[in-house]
Amino acid sequence: MIAAWIEAGKVSVRQLPEPKLKPGYARIRLTVAGICNTDLELRAGYYGFRGVPGHEFTGVVEDCPSAPQWIGKRVVGEINLACGKCGYCAKDLGRHCPARTVLGILRHPGAFAEQITLPVANLLEIPAMLSDDEAVFTEPVAAACEILEQLPIRTEAAVLGDGKLGLLIGQVLLAQGIKVHHFGRHKGKLSIVKKRGAVISDKIPRAKFDVVIDATGSSDGLATAVVMCRPRGTVVMKSTVHDKLAIDMASVIVPEITLVGSRCGRFQPALDLLANRKIDVLSMLHGEFPLHKAPQAFESAAERGVLKILVRNQ
């Protein structure tokens, strides 16, 4: 099969053996995969990554000896492969399992390949009303939903950043009736959340919000979010950045600001929001490439102002 491969800061296309099917796993033929900021950071050296990237995908189950009822179903898949035995797994927190592997990120080949394998336990069927181009956003929408599982947001919040994840976070909060103040530099992209009711601004206020979510994807986003946060407020850190973050910790300690790291979320709430058309994802599509042109797809995804680029298995 062909697959995209990251090594030494470059993306190439390689011929690789088809993945072996372990007990309890399903073999999935890729339909479409999305490039996210984490994939771009992996190319830049995040995690010292070398291998097949990709964790946002839809596909069709082709083989599943342990659960043949899945064969032929369109699926998305939870990206954390947990041990199923530890204390975190017992609490349904497999995404924090210390023995986990992570699809396309940590010791498990990713979705930019003609075939993928995942445990049956990780699979969710795509609702019939959702297209593959909508369902491929399940993973980042789930990451946005994770904020609400971690933190009770009662009335309003500020979202900093108008990239892919920032726009999804804004929409998820709006779908829950939360007033969103969205900060960014690109009016065209911000129009996606403005249509849903967000208040748009490009001027950074000081100490104005109880909750500020940094989704800038930049090394200085956290410092800016801290400036915006009120004393005893909370800053949610959503950016994946392959850089050391420089911040004056006095600006956090003196006003007693809480920093919350936030990563993956559960897929079912995300699928529900997408199926109920609570989130506009199609407006975020900026292009697609066939799998054999994955290097060009990555170059396009890294261009300034571009939102979601898809890679399709043709």
C-alpha cells in the first residue's frame, strides 16, 4: 500500500506492507483524512516523530474477524489505543492511559495510508446523514468538546485564535449557549463563528475574562491569553507547539490564574453535534489532494490563511 511518511522534516510517499491485523482489531480502508496543526508540528519535529502521520479520518471496515458485523460500515476511530486494564482505563480515561499508543502520533501508524488498523473498541459508526467530509472533523470537534468536560463554563468565554481548532472551539461553545468573544486576525475565517453568534474583536483586552482559551497554535499565545484573563480566572491551553514557551510566571502566580492543559476528547458528543448540524465544518474546507500527493497537501496546509486540507484515498 502507499502511505505518507514524515522523516527529518520532510513528507514523502512510500510503499509499505499492509498492516497486520491483531486480535480484536479491524482493518479499515481510508476514505479521507484531514491535516491538522499537530501533523504540521510533527513534520517540524514534535515528539521526534518518524513514520506515518494522521489521526483525523473516515474509512470503511474491510476486515474484522472478531466482530464481522463491522465489515462494510463507515467509521471514525478514537485515536488513543489504551491498555484497558489500568486505573485510567477503568475510569473511561483511556486517552490518559500511561501505556497508550496514539494513532499517527505515538507508536501507531497513522491515517495517511490506504489501510489503517484500530481496535474494534475504538470504532464509531458514522451516522448516515453525515458525509465523509463532515465526519472527518470528528476528532478536532471532540478535542473542542473536551474543554466542557474539564471545565464548567457558565455564561461566557474568550477564544484566542482563528485557526481550525479555534473556530471549532468557538462553535462548540456557542452550541451550548455560551457567549463567545472570539479574537483573531482574519475576518474571513472569523465570519464562520460570527454567523453563529460570536462577538468578534482583534484588540486584546487586559484582565477581562474568567475563561480564556488559547488556540493560536503559536508560542506567544499563552502569554497573550494570560493577559486577557481576570485574577483567579482560567486559561485553557489548546495549542500544540513544537517550541519552548516563554512566559513570565509572575503574571500567572500573582493573579492566581489556573492553567488547564486540554487535549483529546470523546468522539460521541462530537458526532452528535455534527449530526445535528450544530457545527459548520464544510465552510472550513480549503482543498483536497489524492493520497499520492500528500507532500503537496502538507505544503498547502501550511500556507498562511488556509484552514482544512483533506487527503483522499482514490
